[in-house]
Amino acid sequence: MIEKEIRNSLSDSEGIISEMCSHILNAGGKRIRPLLVLYSGLIFSEPTREIMLAAAAAELIHMASLVHDDVIDGSPMRRNKPSINKAWGNHYAVLCGDYLFSKAFCILSGNRLMKSLDLMVEAIRSMCHGKILQAEDKFKQDIGIDAYYERIAKKTAVFIKCCCKSGAAAGGAGDEQVQILGEYGLNLGLAFQMIDDILDFCGDSGVMGKPKGEDLSQGILTLPVILLLESKNYGSWLKDIISRRDFSSKIMNEIVSVMQRTGIISKSFSIAVSHIEKAKYFLSLLPCSRHVDFLHEMADMLQARTN
Amino acid sequence: MIEKEIRNSLSDSEGIISEMCSHILNAGGKRIRPLLVLYSGLIFSEPTREIMLAAAAAELIHMASLVHDDVIDGSPMRRNKPSINKAWGNHYAVLCGDYLFSKAFCILSGNRLMKSLDLMVEAIRSMCHGKILQAEDKFKQDIGIDAYYERIAKKTAVFIKCCCKSGAAAGGAGDEQVQILGEYGLNLGLAFQMIDDILDFCGDSGVMGKPKGEDLSQGILTLPVILLLESKNYGSWLKDIISRRDFSSKIMNEIVSVMQRTGIISKSFSIAVSHIEKAKYFLSLLPCSRHVDFLHEMADMLQARTN
């Protein structure tokens, strides 16, 4: 039903926009955000059209932000297919992202989903700030864990929080319950990004489709790096590498091996897991139901993911 | 008051986003769109905060679309200052545009200006389609006048229409009056773009800040070109030039001189003026007031502009 709403909302697009939209729709994706909207709504309501629309809008915003991300990073691939910028050029990709954003707002505004609308506006604003923070902080070695939290919250977790709140609101939840779903989403989102950042170092680079330590080599210092920079034995060693931008695959393998030997990877992972548990704690404040169970499983799946 | 609302809405921006916003705010601009929102609203109402907010949102959307336009076209300058992409790079410029869009929606959604929200969504969607049409139609010699109308309506005139309707709606106008302001805006917008397209050939290139016939040399075929392509004596001559992409300044001067001699420029101008007159006709359907007079003068100013 959500997929139908997404396709339906893009059905009045014309020419090249229509081709780009088909390309994106057919490239797949895990649809995590609409699922979170959906199940957050189903806790409080039958599957109404409002919930489906809120879910569709969240996925459209996610798609728009990925299209613009690929322009920003000059990425040639997305979901194992050529990115929009690669296939049609930056020109069309910028417009395609704008178009997808406007369609999301069209759904929410046209159907008077005011709460969801406010939340999606907040999500986009936050993502912009987060991505800018990420760019500003590149190669900054004194960034520290608080700035890391702020950055990943704004870049990733606030959107996921807003998805959960949007679904709950569309399902008619009260303010307090919307808040609880928001806390679940925020912690899920933090864990999601942390695990992503850990997998950058110790995921299977074949499965991940990118080389080990790619974030670091681009100057994006994430949780394991920040923890290693703070270590007594390896801090200045790593600082030196980063200063020299010396990211050969030999060095990168050494960094990963040090991260593993010193327990930095497991420490990072346990921080991520602490947020998974926090997320589950917030679910425990809600009455039991199979939709709450689903959100619980979502947290487990996220913890177990390897790519 | 509008300027204050714009600045106010951007005041929670941080770091580089805040710098980019200041740069844009201080670069000036004619503020045509917010003025149209304002006066369309004042016809029906005292100067309320709702009208100011609707006007501020329209300008933010205009700013966002200019920032993305400059990324799309790789333009180094905007309003005689370095463009955002030139000064900060495409990376930040894409995000800056997204941020400005989200702030506009934040204003409209946060203040429950639902009519204006719907209209601004329509405006963005239309602009995306129009810009894509423009890109698709590049160097297409058989484009014809209808396709030109469709393109400039979507690219420019629908946004201006939506501004007038947004102001009228925020001022509490009835449906029929909103519609009348919309027809005024649509025709004003068509004339605005046509005059822009004429000035590309016969404006003072020093004042315009760009070389003569720049649109044509980039493949954008506008009203005077389309009319000349249809002329018996010069059609095939111009076709040949376009096919060979032979846009030296000598050739461009020849084209302009032919356009003037054959009356193509005055014919183009009289088509633009017919839309100015149509716009004024729609104003005549409204009760007299100094705010209607202002919109009348706006149309006259537009007709008389030379840059």
C-alpha cells in the first residue's frame, strides 16, 4: 500500500523526471523509514490511508536526500545501480531531488497531515545541518565524542525519530506516546549510524561495496576513530597518520587491526548496543502488541546487521 | 516587516549555513515575489502577520531555487556577488538550497498557512518541470510557440501566479478573487519571462551583466528565436547557424540586427505587452484600491524595465 502511494504520487511526473523517478523506485532500498512510520502508526490505529501517506512521504524525503547526497559526494553508484547524477548529470539530479521533496510535501500538505508535515520539515532542516557539520568537521582530530553525537543525531537519527513520531501522530497517538516513539526512533537512529560507522572498518568490504575505512580516508572521523584518538598508546600514532592523510590499504588494515586488538571495535559496538537497549526500553513503556513487537525486532535486526 | 520575518526564520541557522544565508540576504534582489504576495493580500486585509509570513516564505523559495539554479548552471556570479556554489562549493550550495526550502515550509506549516503551503508546493513542482523542459528542449529547432509557452509558464509564471494567490488567500480573499489574482500573476509572469528573453538579445549587455544572446548560445531557444525560425526569409539561415553552434559575437550581432530589422523584436515585445494587458484586465475585475493600483504599477514597471 505504501509502495502504491509512492508510485501514485510520482505518476504525474513527465519526461525525464518520470524516468528518474522510475529509476529510483526500481533500484530498491530497505524502506526502513516508511516501515517505522507504518508500525509506529499501527500501534495506535487500523491501517489508515493517513498512515500510508505519512510513510510514503518519509520515503520520498529519504530518496530526495539520497539523490542530493550523491550530487554532493559525486557518487557514481547507489544501490548497485548508477546514481542519478551519474546517469543523468548533476543538473537533473538537483532538480530530481527538489521534485521529490516537493512531492513529499504535496502529499502531507494536500492531505492536511499537519503533525507529519512539521516533523518532516524538522527532519530535513536537521539533515542539512548534520551534513554541513560533517563537512565542517572533516579531518578535525579534536572533534570529541559530543560533537560526534551531535553530528550523527542531526544527520541520521532525528529523521528516524521524526518518522516514528510522524507515524504515531498519523495513527492518533497522544502527545506522550508520540514522544515515547520519538525517543525510540532517536536511539534507534543513533545506533543505526554507529553500526554503519563500525562496519566501515570491519564490515566485509565486498558486501559493503566500498573499501575499508572509506569514511576515514574522506576525513569523516567516526566513533571508532574518535575512541582510538583518545587512547594512550595509539592516539598520537593515529593523529600522525591522519595529518599525513596516509590512507594506503596497508595502513588502513593496520588501523583496523589495532582497533580490534585494543577493543575499540567492541567498545564502539557496545555503545551502539546501549542505544538499541535504550530504544527497547522506550518500547517497554507502551502496551504490548504485535506492532510494538515488530519495532522491537527492527532494533534486533539492526543490531545484527552486517552490511 | 517581511525582511524581518525572513531574517528571523534564518536566525536559528548555524555555522556555515548561517554564513551562506547572510551572504544571500545581503546580496539584495528586487523582492518581486514577496511584494506580489504582500499587495495581493493587502487588497483584502490589514497587514497581518500571516501575509508577511506568506511573503517571506515565497522569497525563501525563490532564494532556494536561485541557489540550486546556480549549481545546475555552474554560474560563478549572482547579483554581482560570487554565487554560493562559487564561494562555498556545490556541496554546500545543494544543502543551502534544501535548507532554504525547508525553512519556507517550516514557516507555512508552523503557522498553518495551508493554502499558501499548497500553492508553494505547486510552484516548486512546476519550476522543476519547467527547468527540466528547458534542458530537454535545448537546441531543438522545431520546438514551436506552444512548447515555449508551456516551458516559461512552468519555469517562471506559475510561481508568480502562486505568489499572488498565496497573498490573496492569506488575506482572506474568496475563491473567485484568489483565482483572479492568479490570472493576473500568470500573465504577469509570462510577460516577465518574455521580456527577460527579449532583453537577452537587445538589452544593454553591460547593464545585464552577460553577453548578448547568451540563452541562444546555451541552446535555450526563446520567443524571438522561435519567431525568427518561422520566418520565410531567415528561418533556414538561423537553423543553419544553430546546427553549427556558430555563436561568435559577430554572428550574434547579425542575428540581433536581423531580429530588429524584420520586426521580430517588436513582435515579441507586443506579445509580452498583450500579457501585461491581460494581467491588468484581471485587476480591473477587482474593486478599486491603492493596493490594486500598486499591482497595476508593478505591471507597468515590468513592461518598462531594461534589465
